[in-house]
Amino acid sequence: MVEETEPPAKKRSGMRETLIFVLAGVFVAVLVHMFVMQSFYIPSESMENTLLVNDRVLVNKLAYRFGDVSRGDIVVFKGWDGEDTIKRVIGVGGDTVTCCDSKHRLSVNGTPIEETSYLYPGVYASDSKFTVKVPAGRVWLMGDNRSNSRDARSYMENEFKGTIAVDDIIGRAFVRYWPFSRLGWLSHPSTFDPVRP
């Protein structure tokens, strides 16, 4: 019985197709990373217990290309020191954020905010009092672990009163994927629903 062998040309064609497939996959992955989604790790305790040190999140980089930043969103942005930073949006352009009332709550546009669903247990909304009017095109950001977060409050003396430009937001964190034991969606809290402009 004669054993059939594959012609060399066919083998070369299969290798070329595999190489093209691999290169196309790498190209698509690079495009997704640049324009659609990106992974970030959590380096500090400032967002506990929502995000712990060494958690990893996926960020939707298109979230604000087709919609506005919302109060309560967790966002990654170019921080006050130029490094990638993750915090929660508390106030958007036009909002007045005030701390604190007699129950140690923030108010946004005069509406007290119940933040118990995400604030680190046992901490108040802020140890320091402040009132800030958020300029148009900017946001006021704070960590969930307020007693251990270097956030907008630490930069109130700068020309923008600690706010960050919306254009400096890289994207919205929408899922915590590592470690697998903490896999979960980073859902939008209803905390800010009563707030009016």
C-alpha cells in the first residue's frame, strides 16, 4: 500500500494561514486594548472594600464617548500626579458638593447622600469640611475608604479646586475579574438617584 504524503505547497499554505490568523489576533487585541477595554490593578487601599489591593478590573474606554459621566461611577483617570488613578465620581459639572451635615453625610446640590452601600465600614464621608462647585467639563472624585484616600480633597488648593477634567478620564471600571473569588460587576449605585442638577 502506498502512503499518501501532503504536497509541500499545501503545507506552506497552512503555515501561512496560521501565521496570518495569529497576527490578526494580535492586531485585534492591540486595537481593543488601545480603544475599547483595558485591565488595571488596584495598588492601594483607597477604594476598599469595593476594591482591594491587587484586585484587577476591566475598564470600558468607550463609556463616555457616547454618554455622560454619572455620579457614582468608578473611573480610571490621569490623576493629579499624572499617574493612572481609580476613584468614584461624586460630583459632575455644575454640582455643588458639601461636607458634611449633622449625620456626617455629603450633600450634592443640597441632597444628602447615603453612601453606606460602598463606604468603608466605620468611616465618615469625610474628616474635613468643604464646599466645592464643580466647573463644567470636570468631576469631583473620592475614594470609598475616605480615611485612607488621597483624592480631590487633597488638591482643593489647586486652580481647579481638586476637580479632574472629563477628558482625563480613561474609562469606567465595570467588572472586577481577579482574583476569581471576588469576580463581580461594579454596578452603578442608586445612591445618587435623588440628586437633581
